[in-house]
Amino acid sequence: MPISLALPPLSLYIHIPWCVQKCPYCDFNSHAQKGEIPETEYVAHLLDDLDQDLTYVQGRKLHSIFFGGGTPSLLSEQAVANILDGVKQRIEFEDDIEITLEANPGTLEYNKFSGFAEAGVNRISIGVQSFQLDKLKALGRIHNDDEAKTAASYAANSVNTFNIDLMHGLPDQSLEDAMSDLKQAIALNPTHLSWYQLTIEPNTLFYSQPPKLPQDETLWDIQQQGHELLKEAGFVQYEISAYSKAGYQCKHNLNYWRFGDYLGIGCGAHGKITQVAENNIIRTEKVKHPKGYMDLTKPYLNKVWDVEIDDRPFEYFMNKLRIKEPFYLDYFQQLTGLDARILEDKINRGIELTLLTKISDGKYQTTAKGIQFYNDLVDLFL
Amino acid sequence: MKNIRNFSIIAHIDHGKSTLSDRLIQFCEGLADREMKAQVLDSMDIERERGITIKAQSVTLNYKAKDGEIYQLNFIDTPGHVDFTYEVSRSLAACEGALLVVDAGQGVEAQTVANCYTAIEMNLEVRAILNKIDLPQADPDRVSEEIEDIIGIDAVGAVQCSAKTGIGIQDVLEDIVLHIPPPEGDLDKPLQALIIDSWFDPYQGVVSLVRVKHGSIRKGDKLKILSTGDSHQVDKVGIFTPKQTDTGILKAGEVGFIIAGIKEILGAPVGDTITLANNAAVEPLPGFQKIKPQVYAGLFPVSSDDYESFRDALGKLSLNDASLFYEPESSSALGLGFRCGFLGMLHMEIVQERLEREYDLDLITTAPTVNYEILTKDGTIHSIDSPSEMPAVNDIAEVREPICKADILVPQEYLGNVITLCMEKRGTQTAMSYHGKQVAVSYDLPMAEVVMDFFDRLKSTSRGFASLDYNFTRFQEADMVRVDILLNGERVDALAMICHRDFSQSRGRLLADKLKELIPRQMFDIAIQAVIGVHIIARTTVKQLRKNVIAKCYGGDISRKKKLLQKQKDGKKRMKQVGNVELPQDAFLAILKIGK
């Protein structure tokens, strides 16, 4: 007998596709924009796009909103206000909704932070990546360390929670370099730190012209010592690359990792929706290129597809196993509509490999080793 | 019949045999210019890619000679690599003559010499042709002298040509007509036809290349395969021009194909004799000597589901390749597969490549070995062709390894290098003589050393000038031991090797080091040990991987990251699980990669 799907929390992702220039490591859907961005036009399109997706809401309030990019901080305060007002007219917000906006730490951007806050943004995520000039240059970043520091103080003053994005394993980075970056970030007192290792992705400049990255042993030392440093500073790791002060986890990302639902609007945005009536799970993808997206003769939707029964366990665990919290077979059943008994062998294998641990009947968790060997762990469910 | 000429070309690789063949075909208008693909006779993709001939093939050409008569020239192509000597002798059995094509700049090569002797023993008329005469380094006088000196045939009036430019092509054709004798045979006698080669064609069934000795065979006849006694109706007979062309009849002296709806791949064995079903007492023609493989290796399908199709593929391939030997083998590491015997390393590579390409199989090959004779203490002799068959050390009284006689021709300046190499390979010099600029040197060498990388090493140490021919002569006592590889304490049967005790220490060390390079780091340390019996001769460790984790995965990343993980999983699938350790396919051939 099929198990009925339950409706998880609903988030909204808004993609802003423009950047001043493309970074060599970035594989996101971003386009270098010369001159003014067509924001008035784009805002109208975003809300039109959202209108088409309203059937997916199914009576839910919005749990979180995330402006990602590209560089959302290129938008004016007014544009952000218009978007958020438009969204609120269409979908009710939960009382404690989290609204994050990704920002570059440039002068032009941080001067807008208080305006963004007035528009409703209550969390700013600053893409610092490093505080060392040579590293920033290698990463193709256009800001410097002072700007990053100022941006952090502006964020602290305008919204109560902010995140710093920091990378490690950068070209020619030593253990000391990485620790210095981390200490600097901690000193700015963010509520959240996304600290992730640089990975060379296909379709990036780094992929075709690979930089010289630190040795495995150095990377390991960076990770071990960095983790300790963060712990001492009161940051708790709750996901492979995400650390936060107690109570400041990113609700939006957590919803992804808990296999929640999300609408995606804007160029190339992805959505994932549970359809209770149809007892189905779908994924959506919007038209990627701004030109095609803003073409009035074409639909926003590029494609939509079902998450097939066979793919559901993998997609569920691919997300869920990234976070350091237990998973319950009950929730698995509700969120995938599948009988959890199909997992038995795989879970046992995971336990055998000491990547998973059983807490009690129907309750399991990724081990510390499972976090390190996440790829091998999710492999079991593929 | 007096206007038929059957001939082969004996030539060393790169001495221009294929180009010359193409020229002859073109001259006799066997193919329109637009049909001339590069090297028409090498029809297998592998042959064209590697620039070598593996299988015998024939082409029938009509040539109007200067005497005004039209001659039917049947040219049977032969392979040129040392591994395929056996195929050469089959081709020669269909001919009355052979062209010895020698590069006028380079001179005679060892293997050409060996093939020439085979032709002379078979009473063929051997005609020397000096090719590449257009090149500035061509030295026809010296090369003629060398041919006379080393091979002992008359080369004074040898035809000089350049297959590349077309100079002297007609002279070659005239030489064939004038000097190669016509076939002898009796059209009125009962049919006797020799199967030179058979291959399986998915649309036509078994196609056999035959040389008719006596009588004739027509479409519609009922033929009989002498060894099996099976009868079949002839569907098609004809010649290759080089396109397959039906003629309805093949007569005494001619070379062509027969298709008789034979579905069983062993229904028309190479070397067998074909006659007509109503001919009662016909003698079989002298067939071919059954050749013994020199190198053995295990071949295993990567996926055990492919075992059945692998067996079928080997069955089909062995029809075209009588020298391929196989029998089932089971390995604890690799599952079910076949132990296969090959003529040499190139043969092995080609068989694996053909199986993978033509039959769409994904195979793992284990390290090649030769066969050994083992005398156990109870007085029995065991012939083994796999390290895993080696009896326990305590039971062995004596190990005997195969020894071959290697004939090498090398320009004087590289003689020192060649001698050094032969000594390193445990060789004993048996003869040496000087022929102009070249030196003929013979060694008794352990077959195990020759079949591995000797040929490649010989080529590189002599800048490509040394050439080699070798033949098994005898088994001889040797202090051979089996070196086992343990991964985390578990013996991996497919990684074992047999080698001389003097080399066991160093090779065990090199093998362990090579494995360390080839085995990817995993979630735990992997201890690699090389042992003889219980005695550890080398050990090393593949340090554990610290982590294997996708750093970032958000809502929009699902599809991309999923692809990445899928790719990683596919990569793992191609690995073989031995205990907890995942071994890449390369690891099983690590022994061949030592020192490279």
C-alpha cells in the first residue's frame, strides 16, 4: 500500500543572475553584467514567475526566503523591497520567517545593507572567501580585506544575524594562511560561518586551467585545526561545511537538507515540490539565461520532472546525511512516500562501515566518519 | 591453370608490404580509386590503427602481361609481427611463390629471415623485391648482398620498386608471372581443398578461405568437411577482388571463398580438407601444425553477468584464430573467467581489444605467464600455466622453465646493447656471425623473459634496428618461485607471479610499489605485502583517505551533484572488490608496468 506524502515546510529561492565579473571557481548560473542591470523589468518577471508557481503552495506559509546569485546585492534597496512586498501579497509568511540575501563585501553593496533590512531582509550572507589579498586575487574576487571587515560591521548593525562565506584549500594556501583567515572571520563575530573547501567544478575557468592546490595532508590539517578553532569560538558544526552559534542555523538551507519543499524563481532557479493530491514529488527548473527568461513570448519554466520512486531514497539521503542530526525512518516514509523497510540492507551496510550509527529503533545518525566520507555513505543509496 | 599464380608477400613491418599490395591491386584495377581506403587489405579496425596485419586475406587480380596473356594472380596477405608466424605458414601453404620485400634502406630483418626459411622449406619460389628505392638512404647493392649472405637466395637481379611512388610496379607483376610457377593440380580428380582460414560472419555464417588443390567446387554442390564428416550445401563460392565476388565455381589451383551455411563455429576448422559429399575415399591434405601458445593470462569479465557472452565471444574468435587457447578458470578475486593462451604479448593485446570492441565486453586481464613443468617429490610432472596452479613449496622437487632460441639481427653499433639486454634476461649466447653491417646473434633465453617486454626493450635499445625471431626449444631446470601478494593479509590469487629467485626480491618490491601507485586511497590503510611462502619480501602501505565529501550541496545543486556521485559510483563498479579493498583493473597488470 502506498504511503501518503506529508507536506514539509515551504521555502522560496530567488535567483539574481548578474555579477560584476565571473569568478574562476564559480559554477553557478551567473552572467557578467556590463552597465546597469534591468532590475525593474526583472522584478516584474520574478513576480510573474511566482504567480505560475502558486498552485504548489498548497496552503502553506513561507518558512524562508533566500536571495542567491550571481550577486543579489547588486539590486537596489527598492527592488528588494518590491520583490518582498510582491511575495508577501501572494504567499503568507511564517511569523519567524528567515529572509537571507547574499552580498559582496564592496562599498557599493554594504551601504545598502540597512536599506535591505528595511525592505525585510533579516539575514545577510557575505561572500568574503578570504582575507588575504593574494588569495582574493587568485579567486578573481574584486573586494579587499578592509572592505570585507567593514561589510561585516555594517551587516552586524543592520540585521541581527549574518553569515560569512569563507573558503579553504585555496591555491598556494598554507595551514597558517587558512587559520589566519578563520581567526579574522571569527573576530568579526558573525552568527554563522560557511567554511567550505574549494572544489574544482566542471564548466569553470579553474577546471580548464587547474590552479595548484594544497596537498591532501595540508587540507586535512586545515580541516582538523579549523574545526577546533571554530569549536573554541563557540561555533557548532551542523552540516559538512556549515557552522553556527547556538540557535543561528540557516533555516533556509536546513530546509533543503531536511528534504523540505522550495519554490525557485528567477533565471535557472530550481524548485522541489511535494504534491499531496497527486502523491508525487516534482522538481522544476526555470529558463537559465536572462535573455530567454525575460522573453515575453516564452514560458519561465524550462523543465519539470517527477522524482521517480527509485530516485527518492537517494535524493532524500543525499540531503539528509549532510547534517549532524538524527534521521527517523518515520519522516523518511512521510517525505518520500516509501516503505522504510527497503533501506534495511543499506543502513546495515552503513553501520558496518561505521558511517552510520543507530540511536534507537527507527532513529539513526551520520557518524563523524560518515561526515568525512559522505560520498561513500550516500553511494549506498544510489 | 598455367595462367594462375598464387603468391604471398613476406616483409617486415614498415617495409611497405601493405602499400605494395595496394599498388598491385590498383595496377590491376581491382578497385576503383575512390574505393581505395588506406591499406585495403587490413580490414579490421585494429589492423588499420596499429598499421599491422593480423589475419590472412586474399585478393584475386587479373593482370595482362607483356606477353599478351591474362593471368589470374591470387595474392594471399600475411601478418608481419613476430607473434603471428603461425598465420604466415598457413598463407604460404596456399602458394607456389613468395615475394620477399625488403626495405632497400634498412636491409634484412630477423623475422623475415625466419619466414623466408619457412617458405623455402615449403618449396616456394622466393623472389626478392627491393622496395623504397626512391628514398635517399636506399642502398640496393648492399641490401642485395645482405639477402644473398643471410638468406642465401639469388638477389642480383632483384626487382627494384617504390610502392609509394609507383616505380617498378609492373616489373614486380612481370617477375611474378615469369618466375613463380603455376599451380599443379588435376581438375578431373575428386575435390580436395585446403581451408586456409575460416571466420564467422554474422550474416553469412562461416566463411572459409580455401585453396583448391584438385577438382572443382560449384554453388549447389554438397561438400564434406573431412575431419568431422559433416556435409553442407554450398551457398556461395567466389573470389575476393578484394570485394567478395561470387563466381559460382572454384577450380584446381585457385584461391577463393566458400560459404556453405555452416553455423557451428567449429564446423570448418582451419587446416582441414574439404571434398564433395559423394567422393568416398579422399586423402586429407597435410594440414597445419597445431601451434602451442607461449603466454597465458586470465581474462575475466568485469561484470559476472557477462560470463556467458564472454564464452560465446571466445568461441567465435577462436574460429578465426586457431592459435587462441582457452579454458575456464575461477579466481577468488575475479570470479569466473577463462585462462587463455596466446602467441605473444601483442596477440594477447589484440585478442583483448577485439573481444572488447567486437563483442562489447569489459574485461580484466591478469599478469601473463608462460607454462612451467613442475616435478613434485612424488615423481609426477605437472604442466602449469598459472601461478595459482603451482604446488606448495615443500612438495616441489624441481621447476622447469621453457627456453627458446632467439635469433637476433642487429647493426654492429647496437650489438653491445643487445648483449647487455640478453644477459640481463638470463640469456646464454649460442652463436654469432657478421654479415656486412649486420650481426646475427643467437641466444638461449628463458621464454618468460622474452614474452614479457623483451621485444620492446630490444627495439628501444637498438633504436628500432634490431629484429627478433624466437622458437621454443626445451624445458630446463630453473630456480623459480611464486611471489604472492597479500592485501591487508589476504592473498590475491590474480596478483601472484612466478619469477626467478634471484629476481624475486627486487620484483616483489617493484610490484608492491607499483600496486601502491595504482590502488586508490580508501577509507582505511591498505597493507601491501609481497611474500614467498610465509616469508615477507616487501611491504608498503596505501595510506587511508582522510575524507571523500562534496563540500557544497544546496537546493539547485541536486542534479549536478547527483551526476558527480553517479560517476564516482560507476568508477567503483569497474573496480574489483577483494576483501574490503577495491582494486582498479590496472592493478592486475601491474607486473607489466614495473619499470615503466
